[in-house]
Amino acid sequence: MQGVQDCIPTVMGYVSIGFAAGIVGNSANLSMLEIGLLSALVYAGASQFIICAMLMTMSPPSAIIATTFLVNLRHFLMSAALAPHFSTYSLLKNIGIGALLTDESFGVAAHRIAKGLPLSDRWMNGLNVAAYLVWILSCLAGGWLGSWIADPEAAGLDYALTAMFVALLVLQLYALPSGKLGHYATLIGYMIIAMLVLSSFFSTYMAVLLSTVIVAAIGTVTDK
């Protein structure tokens, strides 16, 4: 139950973005069943928006699959970061945890780690499953009401995800010992610089992936 409770701060973000994803799915002429399956099987906000956009432009399946894979490469990094905390659990349990891991649930888990609290499979599954169900229901609600709301950006729904990540970052920084705030502020600065530089040479998604790897390596080496 604690995992479910810890999911509550991110629920509004899931609801608003899921609602927007459902509206976009409706605009792409997907049925309610297709919107539900897309939400349950892909379970990734950015990817669902991209898939709907590519479907509307009649892109080939190979291009849709390749693009979705590239966008979600960051999940390798997030899973690898949490893996040491679940090394005592079976492969099947780890697959279950990893399959439902999202940016938001990773942020909540990272906040818990920063507070010095342990991670367990029951806590992580509570967090993941609660978020998963809220996401699917939100997408279905958006698909159902999509005929009346053609532009989710007009209602500010597109900003909800950004606002949620800012809140998660603030919570994580607040939980850090005061001596480490300077170190983390420096790493955030490195991340901004890396993104600005790499975005000139790579796509945004690849720039995010490479910047994360580089800054994570710097953080590991310089952490005291």
C-alpha cells in the first residue's frame, strides 16, 4: 500500500497527459479498443503521441517501431540504475518491475533512495501498478471525450508532464543532504550544456540519452 500512496503525487500528471494521449488517439481515428490496447501495451506517453502522429501521416510500421524504440532507449538507463536494488529478487520479478517502469515511477523511486529508504518489490509493484491503471483509464477517458476536446494544448494539458518532473526534481533535491546540493547543481549545469551541444548533432531523443550517460558517469566519478 505504501507504493500506491507514494504514487499519488504523480497521479494528476498521469491523468492530464493520459487524457491528452487519448484525445490524440481519437484524432488519429483509433477506436476505444485500439486506444486501450495502445495504452496497455506501449504504456509510454511520448511514444503514444508519436505513434498517433505517424499513423496520421501513413508512416510504415517499420518506421513507427524504430522511432518508438529510439524514444524509449532511456528506459535501459533507468532500469540499470534501479537494478542493484532488486538483485536479490528472481528474474521474473525483475521483468515485472522493469516492464512497468516509467520516468515518473523512476523519479519517485530515486526520491525514496535519496531519503535513504529501501526499495522492495512490493513497494515498487504498488507504485507501478497504480500508475499503470491510472494511465490506461485516463487514456480511455480522453479517447471517449476526444470528440468534444480537439486541442488538448488549449487546456494546458501538454504542460502537465513538465510540471510533474519539476516537482519530482524539487522533492529529490529537498531530500538531499545540504553538502550534496552543490554537487547536484553542478551536474544539472553539465546536463544543460551537454544537451545544448549534442542537440546540434543528434536528434533530441539521442541527445537526451547521450547526455544522461555522460553526466551520470561524471557524477559517479566526482561523487564523494
